[in-house]
Amino acid sequence: MGAYWFQGYVESDTGPYFSECTVNKDKFVRDRIGKESYKYMVLDGFSISPGHVMLDRIHPIASSPSVKDTGNDYIKRGCTLLLTQHLVTSLRHYRAHYEYFLTLCKELPLDYMIVPVVPAKLLRPEMVRFFARKGSPFLCIEVGSRKEFDEVCWEWLAQAQSFKRMPLTLFVKDTENTSNNYSEMWSSLCEQYGIIKLTDVQDDEILSLQNLKDSGIYPIKGSIVPGGQADYNLYRMSKGPTFEEQEDFRYHNAVPNVTVMNGQVKQVDQKISDQKPGSHIKVKIHKHFV
């Protein structure tokens, strides 16, 4: 789409704010650099949000009958970076399984990252170091009971994190048992052993801004800031919305009319307009902006 600028209400976790945004090719920029003539894009009647960074919890890519179709469904919901869950099932072959899973993800029509999900009984320090080297944003520890907490060498995991500071988070399979406060136990463990964790336990599809910062995804994806990728969604609002109506708008649940990823239009009115495959994005520095 070249070089252009626009202004309007940008949705965020804390509510809408008015902003002026400048784009050069595939990135948001602070100043109008280069020799290009920057055009003004009129967005009257639209609300703006950053492209969503989503975890494939409801429709996992690993079990999808069509990776491409599932990826397009996420794009239609405003996702421009998909965190794909990779379940680790083997101590001996997890490296080879990871490489195989990467070949599966190459069919995705949007940018993606690999998030390892490791059952507590299989988790080893070398896995933490391996997935950190591969640029995963964080690692999920899957537990099914309170007893599994006692079977993990937490101090070794904390030492392994010193390599690249990749955060850990918790996935609980035993969600029906409310007698165990897993969130409280997890926070206590992290404090006791000095484990680096996501600020918010990731129980939603869309990552919070704080988790984006924890994992090192921010500012490249998930925010409209200079230096970040030009990912954003446009939502057609009712004619002449008041500021109060803007505040009532919930972009997390809304369906965008337009989705732009890396400066290119991906969907318009729920029709995919760009079928180019996405890229495997890797985190370089975890918790860099925390």
C-alpha cells in the first residue's frame, strides 16, 4: 500500500484514544522518511485496532483438517499473528517433532509463532533452553492435578531461563476441580523459585498488552507504535458515533471490516483478498520492554 497516514480512534485494553498513524511499506514509522509522497487515507466512520495476536486455543492448528482454511478464519477475526500450540509428547524426539510441526505451519496465510505446550511430567530444563533458542514467545506447562506440581524440579527450570529469559505460563486440564486454586499456587511457585512468568495466565485467545511485552512480541506485533509491523483492523461504526459509543465498543468480540497485515490488505468484508503465506516470527529478546 506504499506510504500513507491516517488518524482516528484507536482501540486498546484501556479504551479508545485518538491518534495519528504513519505507514511506510510494511511498518509504522514516526517520521515521514524517504522520498515517497505520503497520501492521506480517510477513515471517517471507522474505528481502528491493532492486529490481534491470538493463541489457537479454540481451533488449534495441530488438529485442523485444513491449516489454510483455519488460518483464514483467524484473519477474518482480525488476527495478524497466530500463536500455534505445539504439544510436546516425547522426551527423545521433541526436536524432530518441532521441525515437523514447522512444515505444517508453512501453509498458514498469516504470520505465526510456535508456543510449546509441555506436560509437567515431561518438562526438562533443556526443553526451556531449546524453545528459547527457537524464538518461542513463551512455554506452557500443562498440569492435570495438584500432585504434578510436586514432580517438577522448579529450581532447574529457573536456572534454564537465565539463558534467554523466556517466560513460562500454566495450562490447567483439571478446570472442573475448583478446590485447587492453580493460579495462586503458580504465583507462589514463581515467587519462591524466581521463575519468569507471563503476568497474566493466558486463558483467553487474545494476548493482553502486558503479555505481549512479557513475551517479547511487543512492539513488533499487537500494537500501533513506530517500528512495529503495519498490522491493524478497521471496524465500520454507526454514523456519527459519540465518544461514549466509542467507549462502549468492544473490539475483542467485534468482526473487522478490513484487516491489514504487514501493510497489505488481507480481508475486506470477510472476504480474503491476499492468500500469500505468512512468516515464522521469532522472538529475539524476551521481556525487553518490561
